[in-house]
Amino acid sequence: MPSRFDLLPTPISGLVVIQRKALKDERGFFERFFCSEELRFAGLNRPIIQMNRSLTVKKGTVRGLHFQYPPFAETKIVSCLKGEIFDVAVDIRSGSPTFLRWHGEILSGENRKSLLIPEGFAHGFQTVNNESELLYLHTAAFAPDAEGGLNTKDPMLGIVWPLPISELADRDGSHPFLSRDFEGLKL
């Protein structure tokens, strides 16, 4: 049986764009959204434990950059069901050749892309238009005491957001900038 996904590598090892393939006809479309068997080839080697949904109403809003410290580190699959976002993953794996590099990808309901973000990455996004709805699949349950974050405006990261930031939660904006001795996550 042919795959219902194209798995597209990014410049950062382990970070994969999942392109869903829709079967269309006069009634509409059908697409496989998730298949653990097919996605293990993309590096999904733990079961999905938790699913979350979010709605961000205002264009230009940034959420993130969030991660969980080991042993609660997680792999995420992020999809935009409605609207459009600029999704960003930052490699914070200690010793990684792409340490502190980031990759951004436009995700939307129309382009049918998801981003598979492995353990050891911080994640955030900016809404490109109003009323953007996301679905997240996680390999670990949220552990509030293990949550960490990076500042979205950190000059060491140099993330180029496509729009001026219109909204940012206080907790996201209050993360300190990284110091030169930040070693990342030891997984």
C-alpha cells in the first residue's frame, strides 16, 4: 500500500516535515492524519500519549518557545487545522552539530503539512492570520515542573518572525536570554 505521507527532511537532523496526501473527489477529501507505523520512519519511536488543541485569535501572536526537561522530554507533531502559522523548532540538544539552530515552516490547513519535532527541541509559532487552530500530538504528558522555555527575541537564536509580534504571553516574554555557557539538554 502506498504511503499517505511524504517525509521531508529539514536542515536539522531529526526535524521532519510531514506532508499529508489527501484523496480528493467530488464529495471532498480524505486524508490520513496520523499512522504510528508509517511515522516511525520519521523518527517517532514512542507512542502518542497526549493530544492538545489550541486556537489563537490574533494575527502576529507568538506562542513559545517551550520544551520539557528530561526525563519528560517529548516528541511533538504539530499541525495547523485552520488558518496559517509560522512554526519554529530550535535544536537545544547538547552536543548536536546544529545546536541553537532553528528551522521555520509554514503550516496551514491548506498545505497539509505537519512538523515532527523530536526530543531536545524548543517549539513555538507565530500566527500569520487570525483564527489559527492547531492540533498537537505528544509522546509525553505535560509535566509543569519540567517545563522550560527560551525567549522568542533572544539574539543568540536570531529567529526571524514573519510579522511584528502583536501578542506574547508574559511568561513567554520573561524567559531570560541565553548565556554563552548554555549547554542545552542532555538526552
